[in-house]
Amino acid sequence: MSVRIIVAKDYDEMSRKAANIIASQIIMKPDSVLGLATGSTPIGTYKELVKKYENKELDFSEITTVNLDEYKGLSREHDQSYYYFMHDNLFDHVNLRKDASFLPDGTKADSEKECAEYEAKVASLGYADLQLLGIGRNGHIGFNEPGDVFVKDTHVVDLTESTIDANKRFFASADDVPKQALSMGIGTIMHAKTVLLLASGKDKAEAIKNSFFGPVTPQCQGSILQFHSNVIVVCDEDAYSLVK
């Protein structure tokens, strides 16, 4: 196991440190495949990357991106779709080529076929050079929820009540939150050469403790990262607060 944990003072410092790690990847390998995440945690990191681009410190022109997941049933124009999120927070503000960003398409009628095609696409790119992850309160990574097994490939996921509850603040009501998503599998994530996981706030403290200081179990999907050869965790003091 090779997990390096960097504890930042707060969310802003976490975001700056994470952006510096991603920037280093882009500078060292300008044609990197970046695996990207959504949710509230990486927003600050994306803001920092946009700043670096605007200051002419970064060039995204050769970068390719693959996203972890997408809600099933939301159109790409919906302001809570992850397609919309990525364009709003990063893609529309840097010089990433229009044809160089890939996300699962949650609007396809045949979701299983879309998952298989997306898995093949990510594999054809050689998987991510650096995969950015957040982590759910229940230890989920991507939308891989606690269960009896680690699902290997991109697949359709039934979202847990905990995840729906965490995401309902983005929607008019909990009833509007999609109940399913398309997500990279654990195997797809583990193929990344480097994994960069971010966590902020006391509500993520248990997930950090269980993922990196507890047993490896599909009941806490993040715990599989203990078997990865190169993981960097950047978390703030609150997210690290339960680690003795």
C-alpha cells in the first residue's frame, strides 16, 4: 500500500494543494488523461486550475478528460447534470479541446450498452494518468455504493438514501434527485496510475478513517484504495479529525 496523506488547514488550502498536484501532472505530461470528479468538494480545485490557466501557467490543449459518473435520466443541459457541472466549473474556462472530454451519457435508453461503451473508451485511452476522487459520507467513490462486492467495470448504480440525502440540496426536493447513476467501477478507478482523493469537513471524517485505517471491505468502497500503488489523499483538519 502506498497512501500519502496531506492534511491541509481548511478547504481553501486543500483546494490549492490539490490544484498544485494536478498542475504538476499537466506540466510533466502535457497529454495526460485526467480522471475528473464532480460534487462540491472539487469546485475549489477547479477554480484554482482555471486561475493557473488564466495566468498562463497551464495549457490544457493536449489533455484528455474522463469523468467518473453521471446521473441517469438527466439531460446534458440540466444544471445538475455532471456534463453541465464540468463545463460550468472547468471546461468552458480553459483551452481543453471540445472533443477531448468524455462522460457517461445518462440519457441513453440502453444504459448497460452505454456503460460498456464508456468502459471501452476509457480503456482505449489507457485509463487515467491521474484520477481525482471525492468520497461520500458512506465511503463511496464515484457512485460505487456500499455493498457485498466491488464492481469492476462501469455500471448502473442504485443510489442509497444517504447519497440521495447528501445530493438533495442541489435539487428542488429529494424527489427530484435521480435514483440511479452510471459510474466507473472500482476496477476502472484502480487502473489509474495515480489517485488523488479529496475530503473536507467533519462529515467526511468517518469515511477517511474507515477507508485508510480500517479493513478493506466493499461496505466501505474507498477502502480498496489501500491496495493501490500510488494514492495521495488531501484532506482538511476536520476530515482528518477521527484519525488518532
